[in-house]
Amino acid sequence: MTSGQGKKMKSPLIGLLAVKNQLITKEELEIGLQQCAGLIDLKQELKDYFLAKELVSAQNIEQLTRAAKTQPDRRYDGGSRVDDGKTTGLYS
């Protein structure tokens, strides 16, 4: 058995959107996740990493952040979608 070294980390949505929009490669995202592993605010640390390494511009980080906020919550609970009220407005 491995000690978890080969285990992929779950990426914040901002990282996935950066790859989807071809701003970075999957490999660059994985390296960033490794660099930021174990930090408290992974999303913010990943943004800072992208900026520090000049992988993504500040303007694109801002756009990715806005896009990530508008995405519906895609968490699942045993096969049925968990509604947090953002998509239906039922909990307003």
C-alpha cells in the first residue's frame, strides 16, 4: 500500500475553471495543489500561487473567482442533490 503520496487532492473550483478555460494545464494545477497542500485556505493560497508564478493574470483570477461564485452547488448526499437554496431560492 502507498502512504497517500500518489493520491490526488480535490481542487477548488477556481483551479478546475482555470484548466477548463485553458489558462493553465492539468499538470500546472497539480503542482500548485502540491505546493499549497495542508494550508488552511486552499482556494486563496492557490490564487496567490497562480499570481506569484505568473500562471494566471490578476484580471483572470478575478473573473475565475466570479465564475466560481455563480456555479450551482454540486454536492451530493447519497444520490440526491443537496439544495443549499442558491439554485431554487427555497431557503431565502
